Amino acid sequence: MSTPSEPRQPHDGPALEPIRVLRPRRTDALAELMREYRGQTSSASGGPESGGYESFALPGPPPGSEALTQELPPVARAHRDSHAARPGSGLRRAAIAVAVVAAAVIGFGGALLLRGEKTEDNAAPAPRPTASAPTPTPTPPAAAPVDPDGPGTLREGASGPEVTELQERLLRIPDVYRDGSTSGSYDPTLTAAVARFQLWYGIRGDETGVYGNDTRTALESRTAPNTS
């Protein structure tokens, strides 16, 4: 049992007024809730049954709150209707859409062109045409030197059947090629005989001792088949 406190001495100064009043927290509701919880636990475990829950009404809104609540006007619908009501808005939207499509097409075409240029740059370079070697021009064969005494000229050092014919014809001329040989070789003896024939018969168109056209014509005319 508590004993009363001893009386205190009266305070001589001014009386102190309380600034904040503290009151004890109500724990009746918490204690009641704990008792109900314990009763439910005991009933579930076979103990004494507890009473049901107490129903209570929720508090309503504070007075005057309904007046503060206002329905906002449909701003988006009004804004859309105002844009729709403006003249030329449809044409403006169509022009913007066309401009966007044109820009997309131009950008796509530029990308294709750039891709084609890069492909051409990365492509392997074409082989350069190699210069073909010039075709050598065939050198025409050197023309045979033209004998001043005419074609078919015989001179010292020649041989063959034509020389043999010359020797046989000279044997038919008296004292020109006396006891001469018909071997077919144009030797110095035959050269002297041709020169003697040219001197005796006045043949001046050929070189001395050379059997040319003039000497041939004169000899063949004097050595016909019937001429002795």
C-alpha cells in the first residue's frame, strides 16, 4: 500500500502554467483485442469458447467535404473538338504526312545509293588490259640484184647446162673456141673465147668475157641448127 507523500513547502515565486498536457494512452481497445485473440486461440485448441466480433459502423466523411469535390470538365475532348473545328487542320495534317513520307523515301534512296557506292568501292578492280606485243612486220625478201647485162647472164665461175650449151655454140664459130671443152664450167678459157667472139663480131652491149643478152642474141643467130 502506497504511503502519502510528504507535503512540500509552498513556492514563493509565480505559479507555473503547464505548456503541454500529457494524458495516458488508452489501451482498453488493445487489451480487448488481445483478449479476443486469446479466446479464439483457446477455442481452436479446445478451450472455452469466446464471443463473436463486435460490428461497428465506419465514420462518414467530414462535413463540408462533398462541397469541395468538383467534376473536372473533359479537357481532352474539348481540345480535340476545338482542333477539329479549326479550318484547314485536315489539309495541314495531310501535308505533314506527305512530307514525312517523302523524307522517308528520300532517306531510303540515299541509303541505297551509299550502299551501292560502297559495294563498288569494295569490289575487286578490273584487270588492266595488257599491251600486246607488236606483231613483227615480215621483211620482204631482198630482191635479186639486177644484172646490167640482162637476165640469164653467165660469167666466170658459173656452171650448169646453160654453160654447156654456150660451149657447144662457140665450137661452131671458126677459130673462136678451138678445141674447147664442153664440161659445163665457165673457166678462164671460156671467158677468153667469149671476149674473142665479142671483139670479132663487134658486140659492145655486154661486159668483156660476159655472156649477156646482146652476146647471146648474136651467138644464137649465128649458130642456128642448119648453120655449119
